[in-house]
Amino acid sequence: MSDRSFVFGVDLDGVVADFYAGLRPVAAEWLGADLATLPERVSWGLVEWGVDRAPGGYEALHKFAVMQRELFLKLPPMVGAPQTLRRLSKKGVRIRIITHRLFIKYFHQIAVTQTIQWLDRHDIPYWDLCFMQQKTAVGADLYIEDSPANVERLRAEGAKTIVFTNSTNEHLPGPRANSWEEVLEQVLAEKRAWEQP
């Protein structure tokens, strides 16, 4: 058995934070649209909301949501995510948060501050907080991710990856988790296998 901890690489948006539920009312405001006209089931890029046709596109919406509406501070957590992460931490799993929230220039301090405050507000345990696109560079033993492109990239690089199910990634093969109860079972099973000599 290794003398180091089993490392679980955890994406935030769409996995721990309910990104689409939090962004939807902000998008309705920004677009000047009735909330009811924005479907809850979306594809990557939010074309169903017409974001791609709005001035500035997704990047402008994202900047407005974070800068003017404190999106990263106000997102609701996914059902069961904080509790499950606390349970995993107590069982010796090293939680490594890995997020690509710094993809827009010149508002990194606000994004990082809101992220840390949100994690603390929801009592989410973590030992490492990584803001980066190349997620395999952080060396986790198991990852959980919702972005189709990130899942495919992680798997292409040989990283064991659980897909956290949402409407953007239903086409991807498993392993996948539809709830945080399923995440708990899969992570503990992977940890047990990792601990075997």
C-alpha cells in the first residue's frame, strides 16, 4: 500500500456546483428573456438559450454573471455533493479541486475569491485547489468531470474518469454517476482497488 493518499480530482462547475441552474436566471436577465423560455436541458455552448447570437456571446455572459452577479459565490451546490465530499475526506480521500474558471482574462482575483468563499460557505473539504485547463497535470488517481471535451481529453491521456451526468454529456460512455450517492460508491470502490498490493 502506498504511503500517500488516494487523490480524487474534482471538477466544480456542473459537478459540485449546479452551474446551469445558477446561470439560467442570470442569462435570462442578461438576454432580456423570460426565464421560462430558456430550457433546463442544454448542450455545450448553450445554443438553446441563444447565447451564441447575443453580442459578445458566452464570454460576455460569463463575465457579467461573475462580475456583476457574483455567480461563483451564489451557485447552488449539487444535491449531496458537499456531504459526500465530507464523507470521502473522512475516509482518507484527498480532495483535489480542479477547475478552469480562469479562462477569461483580467478577472482572476474575483473568480478565485468567489470560488474559495463558496467552498468554505458550503463546508466542502479540499487539500488542493487547482485553476487549470490541463487537468491530468495535477496527477489525480481518479477524476470526475462533466465537460465532454475534458472527459475525452482525460481518458485519452489514460486518466480514470467518472462522467457526472447532465444533458451535455449523455452521449459519452461510462463509467458515469447520475448522483452523488453513486459518486461515493464508485470512489470508495476505486480507492479499495488502489490500496490492494
